[in-house]
Amino acid sequence: MITRRTLLKAGGCALVAYAGAPRFLLRAAHAAEASGKVLVAIFQRGAVDGLSMVMPYGDSGYAGVRPSIGLQPPRRGESERATDLDGFFAFHPALAPLVPLWESRALAVVHACGSPDTTRSHFDAQDYMESGTPGVKSTTDGWLARAVAARPAKSTPFRAVAIAPALPRTLQGDVGAISMQSLDRFDVRTGDDGTARQGFESLYEQGVRDLLHGTGRETFDAVKMLRSARASRIAPAHGAEYPRVPLGEALRQIAQLIKADVGLEVAFADMQGWDTHVGQGAERGQLALRLRDFGAALAAFAQDLGDKMSDVVVLTMSEFGRTVAENGNRGTDHGHATAMLVLGGGVRGGRVYGRWPGLGHHQLFEGRDLAVTTDFRTLFSEIATRHLGVPATPIFPGFRSSAPPLGLLA
């Protein structure tokens, strides 16, 4: 016997959450609109070490300050070492699955990228990056929500989706964004007489109404639309194999939504575990394991979508980087700039973008960190305007960049 408490515990609380009133949710399931451009944002929470993810082996200041966690420079024929990108930068060896994307010019790197705010607080830095207003805590919505709001409205509840237990800061706003943990949980099996489904509808509608103050009916309409599209039953294509980790599962489900043509415009996922204060490791170790799963998930996503990647851009981000020098625990502490990746259709890949500030002591931010030379808003706004076709002004209020465009997208 399914009780309302059991249902909510199993999925009601975690499946769907809303940011603001869902003004455009359907009262009945409609046929999905033709798919268009999609932006997939991935947050590496905890501050990834961009100097290991994309190693600047050509900078003479790198090796001396990382005696135990520094990567060995690339050497032809040795797969255990970093993979050379352009004679100066190299991928961590755990990112080997991304090398074919780099070689096909579908993947680009933006290095020395980050926030102009100098906080070393994870909470504040993530908040500023997700709101798109560094140093301003009073912003009520997120930059991805503002990007969706600036586009023409579609008659679908799936414009903005996060695969997460709660709606992320960046999608909070009056756009009806959805947060879900699993597409499978929407697919409730029923008998031939439909009685089980009717019972589910009744329980779900009542429970969500209690939680979301009257939005249960609209929420259930979204459930019906997704169930009608059978998104959860779409298998990975082209031999893609996602790693069985949370990010792999999230990207697999985002790919299902894209292939189901439910009108997705913006998707969000995150990956935890990048706060490597102790025992970071070099070619092997804690960080290498995280990068292995990260690279495998991104590569599987691109392989799964195949030609559909021409309409998709994947943007990775992290709240800040880590110190240039390793600490006494063979790890790294909170830093400043880091590296971000851009993958997908129209990306002018095979290049590392951004001005390299150097790792000499006099070149470091506060004498310890990689300096920021590309404001993250320069990168994010370029992708939003060039890929999604929205003006940057309402997305990043008050931001006026004096730097030239990166030229990332064709």
C-alpha cells in the first residue's frame, strides 16, 4: 500500500522543485516542440585545481613548487604522463577520453579564468558565480535563470532542468525551472485498468500541493509530458558508456531529455569532491580519480549525442582554483583562477583561450595563486549571447568588460 509519506520520501521531494511561479506550465501534455540550442552547465564544486587539470608544463615556475603533486611533462608514447595540447599546456592523463574531442576541435580550454572577487569561501564564491554578480549577495536570481527568461517563452515546462536533489542557485528565478534526481521516478508502472496510475496521480498531486503551495496540478502535467515522451527509456547511442558515478548519471539523463525533444534549453549538473587539501596526488591519487570520472562522463555525453552535439554547448566551471604551491599535507589550499572547459557545436576548439599570467612569484595573485585574467562573466556572457542568442546586459547586470571577446564560438 503506497502512502503519501512513502511516495514523497521515495521521490516527490527530490523529483521536482520550482523557482518562482510556473506561469507557462501546460494544463495537459502537448507534443514537444522542435529542439533548439541547448546549454549544459557543469559545476565542479569544491574548487578544482586547474593547474593539474590543464597543466602549464611550459611555465618554468610550475615544477619547483609542486615537488610531490606536480605532473611529469608530456613525453611522446608514454600514456601515463600528461597529454600535450599545444606545446605549453597539457591535459592530466586521467582526461585521456577528452583528447579526441580536443583533436577534432570540438573542445576548448579557458585558463586563468575566475571571479574578480577575492573571497576564498566556497559558499560565497559559488553563490557569486551562480548569481553572476561577484561581491553582491543581494541578487535574488541566478544567471542561467535570467538567460532563459531573456529568450522567447516556449510551451513546455522543461526549458530549464537541473539533475540535482534541489534547485541550484543559478536556476532560481521566475522561469519555472525544474530540479529532479531521476527521470526513472516519473515512470510509474500501471495495470491495464489504470488504477495504479490514478492512485499515483492522486497521491502525487495532493503531496506536491502541500509542498509547493498549490502547484501540484501543474507539476503533474509536467510529469505526464515527460512520461509521454518516454525519455527515461532512451538508451545511450553510438556505443557510449557513461561512468557509474553521479555526474555520469546526470549527463546520461540530460542526453535523454535532449533526444526526447521536450524543449530543453538549459541543463545543469554538478560534481562534488574537488577540495583537495590533503593527499591530492599527481598522475594517480585522489584528484586523478575525480578527473577520470569527469573526463569519461563528458566524453560519453558527446559520443551519445552524436550529431545532436551541433546544437549543444557544455560549459564547465568551478568557484575558484587552488594555490600554485603544494601545502604541507601534499595538497593545495583555496586559490584564485582555474581552468574551464567548453565543448560542443560551434566551439572553436583545439585552443587554450585567455592570457596566461605566469607562475613567477611576482606574477602570482597575493604571492600564492594563479591570477585571474579572464573574468568568468566574459566567458559566460559570450556563450549566452553567441549560443543562446540572448543579450548579456540582463544576464550580468552592471558588467562592462573592457577585454576583447574570446572568440570561442563560430
